[in-house]
Amino acid sequence: MKELTLPATIENIDVATDFIDEELEAHNCPMKAITQINIALDELFSNIARYAYPDSQGMATVRIDIDSERIFLQLADSGIEFNPLKNDDPDITASIDNRSVGGLGIFMVKKTMDEVKYEYINNQNIISIIKKI
């Protein structure tokens, strides 16, 4: 498993994406899987950057492991405990005026990945995703 720890800032989404893309391309992952992983990474990392550390700047760790059948991606932070999977999915059939704000990004992650799991271990939020290839 490869790992990168960096400040959890919006500016570092590109750094995290480059790190993940390098691994995905080295394993000749299909372009569709790369695109879906990049969208998921963008959503999850930006949530950490925006909400995990409201009063300070903290760190985020991105881990990736790839084999012939699946891509495993994990993000961890020591910010405020928050399980993004506990909220109900947004009603995408409702009109824009009647929709609640938020939740669409996590909904997209859940719909495009084969597994999405949240854990809170040793004062860390850990979200893991698996994409079968």
C-alpha cells in the first residue's frame, strides 16, 4: 500500500490526485475507473479540507492499494468525528427548489464505488472505498 500525508487544504487536492493517478496509471487501470476514483477523491478530500478542522489546519492521509481485481482507496484525518455515510441520500427526483443542501457528492461516491465504509478508530475518521476493475 502506498501512502501520502499532507495538509488538508483545498489546494492539496491536486497533489493527492497526482499521487493517486500515478499509481492508477502504473497499474494500467481503465480510464473509467480512474475518472470515478478521481471524482471520489476530490469529494472526500475536499470534505476533509472544508470541515474536519474548523479552527485549525490539520493533516490528511491518502492510501492506495491496487491489485488485478480492485482499487482500494482510503482517506484518514484526525479532525472532528463525522460519518458522511450516516445521512440519508438526497432525493434526486425532487425539484431543485425542494432539495436539501449537501450530500450529493457522497451520494455520487456511493453510487460509483463498489464499497464505501466509514470507521472512527484511534481518534481518526477513516473512509475506505473499493472500486472493482
